Amino acid sequence: MVDTEEREGAAAAKAAPALRGPLLRYRVLAYVTGIALLLLTAAFILKYAFDSPGMMSWAGVSHGVFYMVYLVFAVDLALKARWSIKGTILVLLAGTIPFLSFVAERAVTHRVQAGRKL
């Protein structure tokens, strides 16, 4: 008899190569989106606290562009890894809250590499 853990481990080993590319794309965009969001947050602080709107012209646009690509890559990974709708929506929203994209990236990476669904 094959133990349940052995079957899950075998499934994770098979799934890992198929998800390697989508996971890498997601991870890169999660970090880039997180950094762009931190820059946008700094731009808001500079604009409203110190009356210096200089960064706003490019920080908002850059975060918007990176966030759109992040959404595409996160949905691609979600479909291939067969995540739940709730898990997918939470990961998609992680790109809108400062620092949360970094936390979500670590959680997603550990779960995908372990072969667990989100």
C-alpha cells in the first residue's frame, strides 16, 4: 500500500517542473510590484507631507503597469496550480497593500513547491 504522504510527494514532484516557469515569473513580478508600490507610497508621502509631487508622475504609472503584469502572471500560476478562487483573489489583492506582496510571494512559493493548493 502506498501511503497518502508518498502519493502527495510524488504528485508534488511531478507538478514542480510544470510550475517552475510560471512560479518564477510570478515571483519576479511580486517583488517588482512590491518595490513599485513602496515607491508609490513614498511618492504619496512626499507629495502630501512635504509638498513635493515630483515622484508622483512616474511612480503611479510604473506601479500600475507592473501590477497589471503581476495580475496576468498570478492568474496564470493560479490556473496551472489549480488554486481556489478565494486564494487567487487574495494573492491578486496582495499587490495593492505595501509589503504584502512580499509576504504573499513567500507563502505562494512554499505552497507551490510543496505541491499544496492555495
